Amino acid sequence: MKALQLIIFTFCSSFLVAQTEKNGISGDFDGNGKKEYAYIKVSDCSDDCDGKCETIIYFSDKNIKPFTISPANSGTLYNLEDINHDGKDDIGFYPNWCTSCWHPFYVYTYKKNNWEPLVSPISTHCSQWEDDKFPIKKDPEKKGNVIITSSVWKDDDIKINSKSIKVD
């Protein structure tokens, strides 16, 4: 008998995030027209973040190579859809960690059978997430651009900045 798996759908900006008990997402990550499932496993990390603390992103299609994010004690995967207009769904990853409210948001795209960062890690603070300021989205006014929204420490306060950058 297969175990029943609970699926919870939430909306974060314009992205539909499917979180399952394995913390995975589905999408067409290699552009072949078929949906794959991406999920994470944590390696060598205690609840106190002792150890290597590597989070590995695996895929149901074994032809798509897994990749590692470190340090990360698990985290949340996002299907960013085809944010860079290359015909493949891109992945966002927000890592868990044991200290601080500052966490990078990682964005990856699949090129030449490898996962590559689409942009540099985006600095975020938990207040940005509480204000529903998602770190990346397509720029509706400039084709080939994305809007990066990040948190910065300035004038003894946390500021949220947005800028448009080209990704094609």
C-alpha cells in the first residue's frame, strides 16, 4: 500500500510552489516537454547545523544531474518557470540555516546538461519574505530581463532594493 502524500499549494508572488513532505517541485527542467520531479536530501547536518550541511537537489529523471548547495540545512525549492526564456523551467532555492535571518536565494538554470547559477545569490532577510517581496521575477517591461529584489543593511536598517538585470 502506497503512503498518502500531503501536497500543499501556496502562492508566493506569481509563482505556484508545490511543497510536499519531501519538499519537492515538478517542472520541465530539461526542456523535453515532460514533467520531472525535483526533491532535496540533506547530508551530514545536525539540527544545530553541525557538519558539512549539504543539501542535494535530485531529479526523478536520472539523466538530470543532481547538484549540491552548501551550507544549507534543507530549504525550499521553487519552480520559477522559464524565467530566462530558454524553454526550460528554472529553479529557485531558499536554504534553511540555524542562525540569523539573512539567507541567500539561489537561482539555477539548466544548460548543456549541468545546473548553473542564472544570477549571483540574492541577499534576503526574513523581513523581505514577510513583506512578500519575492527575490526574482521576469521584468514585464524589458524582455530578457529579471527584477532582482534583495535586502541590504544601510543606515542602521534593513532596506529592500529592486533592480532590473539582463539574463539572456
